[in-house]
Amino acid sequence: MTKSMSKDRRTELSIAFAIAFAGACAMAALAIVVPAHAATAAKTTAAAAAPMATDPEPAGPVAATPTTSLERIKATGKMTLGFRTDAAPMSYRDAAGQPAGYSVTLCSRVADAMKRDLGAASLSVAWVEVGSGFGDVETHRVDMICAADEVTLANRTAVSFSIPVFPGGVSALLRANRPKAFQQALEERPKPYEIVWRGTPPPTLEHRTYSALIDSATMAGVKERIAELHMTANVKPVADYDAGIQAVLDAQTDVLFGDRQKLLHAVQVNPNAKDLKVLTRHFTFVALALAVPRNDDDFRLAVDRALSSSVYADPQFGALYTAQFGTPDADTVAFFRSVGVPASSPVGPTQ
């Protein structure tokens, strides 16, 4: 009886211990779950209490960065023009230190015309001295270069050009009293689409002295031509145009070859101008023009419109040209008539 009761007691104790252990596990689990639930609830409450994030207010309209010359000019209210100090008579610095020259005057007139065309009477013009090459236009440091730049395919890889402003190339200067036969031999030009076939040069070209600037391309060309024609002639290089003109006046040389614009201007300002003559012939020809940025057609159009309508069409243009280069010959007049661009077709449509 006693053993049976002990056994039952052990059984009861085992059951009680199992129940107690199960209860302890349940409490432990509850202790773990409840804090986790409380933390989640706290986070949810905090999130609900926090103010809702809102999208930032849209900023006002941002002005587009100017990408063309006209856009930059309008945005800044300023047109920046470049000039060279070593390109007289087209572009140089005068005694007062100011930009001067034929191309500088043309650019000033172009700027005046663009003020009217753009309706920007307050547009200012700034002049900037530029070096050789076209980097100042390519980097937009200047809007245009007003000098004596040649319109060549090589130059057009860097910049574009306005319509021509001068018929350049190599010409010849001599004393006005040189024999007519000599002058005519130098002036001789083939007729359009014809070639002059000559095995030997006219005798009047022999035993003469020919000059050009020392180490210049023109000097090299003179020497090459004399060699090609097997001429008996002397070559006298000169240091600069002033020295060359003085050599012509002093009969130390018969002909000075050089850039047409420089020869014409030198005669125009020389006190002995009546004793000098620049031939009408171009031994080489290249148009001179104002350099403008590539791929900027609207600006180039504005420049060409100003040149055509406000410069070349102006009756005062003849006086502007004459002041620098003397009275234009027939070829020069024809040149400017051909390069000006009309506003519209001068001839109506065919009916």
C-alpha cells in the first residue's frame, strides 16, 4: 500500500513538473513575442506621428545657355570683335592706340546694322586684339575677326567667312613712267578660258630687277617664275613695303610684287603717289573676308546681310574704299557688284 502510494505520488509530481515546465516555456515565449510586438507597434506609432515627406517645390525656369553668336550677343548685350595689329591697312592699332583699318571700319558698320536689325540700340561693341590663327573665334572669345584673312579651304577647316570684303592676291607696283611695252607685258592676261602659249618671255621683261619681301612666298614665286621662263633678270629682296617702294622710286628695282591691298594703300598714302602705279592684274587671286564661327549660319547671314545692304549698297562705300586704296578700277567695281547678295531675286518669276 505504501509502495503504491509512493508510485502514485511520483506520477503526480512528474505531471506537476511537466505542467510547470510547459507553463514556464509559454511565459518565456510570451516574454519574447510581446516586446517584439510592442517595438513594432512603437515604430508604427512613431512613423504615423512623423510628418509625411513631400516632393520639393519645382524650381523656376532655368535660362538656356546661349549656343550661337546671336544668342550670346542678345544675352550679354555686347558684340565682341577681334582685330590684328599686324594686318595694315586692313586691321591695325592707330597712333591713339585704337583699332583702325579698312576691315575694322567695315565691322563697325556691320555692328551698327545689326543693332538696327536686332532692335538692340543699346548693344555695345568691344574690340579685342587677337593673335595669328583663328583660335579666338573657335573658342568664342570674339564673335568675328576683322582683318585680312584669306578665304581658303585650309582656313575653312577652322572658321567660316563672310562674303568677300576685298579682292586680294599678288599684284605689281612700278614707276608710272616705265615704258608702255614693259607695262603691257606685265599686264598681259589670257582671255577668259584661254591660255597664253609662250615659249619665251617678251624681250622687254629681260634684264630687269624684280623685288618682293625677303623670305616671303611671293619672293619664292618670283624666283620660280624667272627660272621657268629662263629669263635673264635680277632679284632684289626688300625688308618691307616701305623699303620696296623707295627702291622703285629710286630706280633700284623695276617692279615690286606684293599683296594687292598693301601696294594700293602704300601708293595712296605716299607723297609721291603720282609717280607710282599698281597694275590691275592679279598674278594670284584670293578673296579676303571676315572670319566668323563655323556652323553658325544665322550669325553669318546677319553679317552678310549687313555687308550687302548697309555697306556695299551705301553710296558712301566708294569713298570708304577710295580713302584706303585709291579709285577702284573696273575689275574691282565688278568684284563688289558680284559679291553683294541681293535681298531677293531682282528678276520676277517667268510667266
